[in-house]
Amino acid sequence: MDEQKWGTKCPRPLRRRSLPRSPAASGPAPSGAEPPEAGSALRPGVMDCRSRCLSIFDYKTEKFVIAKNKKVGLLYRLLQLGVLGYLLGWVFLVKKGYQAVDTTIQSSVITKVKGVAFTNTSELKEHLWDVADYVIPSQGENVFFVVTHMIVTPHQRQTTCAESPHVPGARCSQDSDCSKGEAADTGNGVMTGKCLLGGGNGSGTCEIFAWCPVEKPTKPTKPLLGKAEDFTVYIKNSICFPKFNFSKSPQSPEGCPRGDHRLSGPGAHPEAASCRTNVLHSENPNFLKFCRFSSKTPYCPVFRLGTIVSYTGNDFRKMAMEGGVIGIEIEWNCDLDQAPSACRPHYSFRRLDKFTEPSATAGYNFRFAKYYHDVDGVEFRTLMKVYGIRFDVLVSGKAGKFNIIPLMVNVGTALALMGAGAFFCDFVLLYLIKKSHFYRDKKYEQIRMSSQKFLSRHLVNGEQDSGHTAGQGPSGPANRS
């Protein structure tokens, strides 16, 4: 058959197939070569899909570029040391970031004030003051009030009398100035409609129906109970951290010393008392009777009132005249990874009311009365306007114990900060140094893809396949003689 005719009859490309190897045509097979299996010549799409599926078993790692720059290297090490110092020094040592924390503190406070004082005044005559007289309320709680000064108005009865001239709107010159049945804004009673003139100057005050005589507006220049600064208050504070069961537990007779932070009843270790209250164990049974809180005995729960006021930067005598509010803060910061005896309170004191200079609204005072009946059954009373110091006992705190979760969170944060240090150094190398283009060329590798599509070529019978079967030329099968 003619060669040219063969080329014109078969315009389509022949299908690739594995042809039987003929020794006469192809010669002996190369040494070590295996005959191709049937169907081994796969299409390019099939090979791409197979390679993509198998790529899930590949391991990919990063490519690192070592920059021989001492300044940047020193900067990177300093950043690493800074992150490491922050993690070990601040997070772990100071803040104890390896611990789980419980800030839900359950607390109870019991207060007991002791002290006596003697006074001799025109209103009360000779009078001995004890706890039942000057402590309000009598049953101590986390808030208690100590009377330091008072204005006493004895034998008040419900009758008519002149209003105090210090009350705004109480002055008058005729009856029409006093509206019957009405009361002044800061008055002591209800107006009767009469004007009581006095002093010979044609002016007076309105008559009122009230508890008469009305309260005196003046007061002495020194506190009535100046000795109150020597009074003492005993504060007993019991706490509990429910998250760690750090409290009294009758089911554990051994208590805290064996590592269990629960407390016990009778038979517990002496140090267990410090786990639940601010009263530390002492072999001296008279310890609480003679100890006083100070810098030398910071865990004594007995406080002198004058010492408390001095810790706030105020003078007790001045504060006793106007009154005020003082906060006694008890803070518990307990590390439950240590012995229970290490959980101890820290006390601080500060004045809570704003007091800059004496005024009508400065200080703290209130009124109360004691009621009686005479032989005829008529009620009368003794009115007392008391000034004093209110003490608010404020309890706060937290407990921490080792936990793997906050430890891993803080370590992961530190590792992320390490990565931020590498990012900063890369920024310096890429944009801030003179040879940044050289480092950029080494760090980033650019690959340019041609728009022409390349087909995979496979070996057929040991030769590269170009889309034609073996033994065929570009235009058709080889000539046979």
C-alpha cells in the first residue's frame, strides 16, 4: 500500500495501546526492564486524581531561611527572653496563672465592742456608759455604730411651743405669717396659726404643736464620749470557698493537715482554725484578752477604735464631733497549694464618707428617742441626736489551686507571643534594613506558570509517549519492506 495514501486515509490519531514486543522489530528488551502491565498507560486526568488522593498522606514542613544578621538575631532573642520572663515572673510567680481561682467567698462577721465611759452633764447628770448605751445595734454585725457625741433634749411632751428660730420660714411678725395646719420644710411640728412675739423688736416665731421643748441647735466643742477612742472591738470573721470545699467539714476528722483543705470539728489539727476564721490558734488562753492589732501582731482580731481611725489618717477627737464612716477591709488571698495555716487575713482601713471641712452635711448622725409614761399615764420622751462613727466590715478574697487548664492556656499564650516576635523580626528584615530585597528573594520563591497546558507523557515500551503508538511515525506506521 502506498505511504502517501495511508496518510490521507487516517486523519484521526490512533488509540494508544500496548503492542506486543517483537524481537525482530524492536530488538532485545533492556536489561532490568519489566514489560508494562495491561492498562498501565493511564490518561493524565486519572493520574492527577490519583496523585491528589494520595497527597493526604504527605507530610509538609516549613522552609526556614537563616539570616546572618546579628542585630536582628539579638532583637529576636531579647523578645524571647521578654516573653519568657513575663510568663515565669508575672504570670506564674506573681499572678499564679497555673491555678484555678474561686472569688465567690462566703463570709459571716461577728463584732463585739467593749469599754465604759463616765459623763456628767446638765441633761443627763452623772451617767455611766457601757456597751448597751453607745453601740447600735446591740447585736454586733458587719456594720455597727459607736456613739461618740450626742445632744440630749429630755422630758419632751406633745404640746404647743415656739418653733426654733433657726428653722427657715418659722419667723413671723403677725398671725397671718403662720399658716395653720402646715409645717415648715425642716420644722419640728405643725403650725397653730399663732405668732409668738418676743424680744421687743416686733418679730417672733410661729407656734407649733410638737414634742416640746424643741431640740437645741447648739452643741459643745468637745465630744461627750471622748474616751471612746480607747474602746476595743473584737471581729470574728468566718469564710468559705465553695468551689474548693474550703470550709468546715465534719466528715473529715483529720482536717487540713493531711492535704484535705476541708475543716473539721473536734479533733482537728490546731492550724485548721486559720483555714476558716481570722482567729489564729494560740496556746495562751488569754491571748484575745490582752492582744491588740498592730504591725507587730497583724493577726490579732482585737482593734482599738482610736488606732483604726489613725490608720485612715484622721484624728479621733475631730471625727467624734461630726461623725463619719470607716471601712474595715478583710482580704483573704489563699494559696491552697500550700499549708492551710498560710491562708491568713490582711486588714486595711479607710474612711468611706467624704469629709473635707465642717459643714451642715458633714459627718454622720441620726436621732432616736426613749419613751416613758408619768404617773398619770401621759407619754413623754427623751430625744437624743447622736454623732458617732459607723464601722463597715468589708470581706473580700480569692482562693487558688493548681489546675492543668489555666496552665495550658497561659503556656499557649506565651507560645503565640513567641510567634509575634518572629513576625516583628521578619518585618524588620523585609522593610527596615538596607538589603531587604535580598532577604525577600530568599524568603519568597516565585513560580511563573505558562498559559500553555502541558499533558503528562508516559513511557510506552521504554520510550516517551508523544501521543503516537510505538512503531508509528508522526504521520502513520513505519514502512515495512
